[in-house]
Amino acid sequence: EKIRLRRLLARKRSRKCRKKLSDEEKDARKKQIREQKRAQYQNMSDEKKEARKKQARELKKAKYHQLSQEELEVKRKQAREQKRVWFLSLSEEELEVKRKLAREQKKAQYHKMSDEQKEATRRKFREQKKTQQMRAEETELC
């Protein structure tokens, strides 16, 4: 019983001490804890790091699926706006590098496709080209 009371008093004292900390001390303590966590993470094995990342992704997905339709739409709009702002901030050279990278990725993806998928892709592009030509002709007529 005495041990339990001692522990209880020690806990209360530590809580009081924490409450009396100034803002600078609180910031320093937070920073120290952050550094400890970072060091712990650095010492982790790659498997554990990967497991943590996977768990975080799953948690994020679960939270995302719990959102209402309006909240989802708001999030999507914010993401589009962020991407647009980021895209506008890129220089011409960076844009060219991004385009080149995208082309290479599409080529690699195309080469991985089966013959049926390749034929379907070709058909889709032909149809897109036809619709673009028709639209161009319509605009010329107007």
C-alpha cells in the first residue's frame, strides 16, 4: 500500500512539475523527444520501417474512406489546387524533364502490356484522334 501511495505521489509531482514548465522548456522537451524518436527510427531495421510506413498508409486510407462525400470533394479540390500551384511554380526546364520522364514511363508501361491491351490502346488513341479532328473541323467551320 505504501509503495502504491509513493508512486501516486511521484506521479502527481511529475505532473505538477510539467505544468510549471515554461514555453521554452516545453519546446526544448518536445525537440528532445523528437530527436529521440528520430534516432530510434534510424536504428530500426528496414523491415520494421517498411511495416510502419505500410501501417501509416493503411491508417490514412481508413480515415479517407470514413469521410463524407462533401469532405472528400473538398479534399480533392484542395489537392488539385496544390498541384496546380506547384505546377505553375516549375520552370520550363523542369517541365520538360517531367514531360520526358512521363513519356518514358508510358513507353515502359506500354511494352509491359499484352498484345490485346496494346491493340485496345491503339484503338482508343485512334478514336481520340478522330474526335480531335472532328472538333478542329467544327471550330474551323464556326
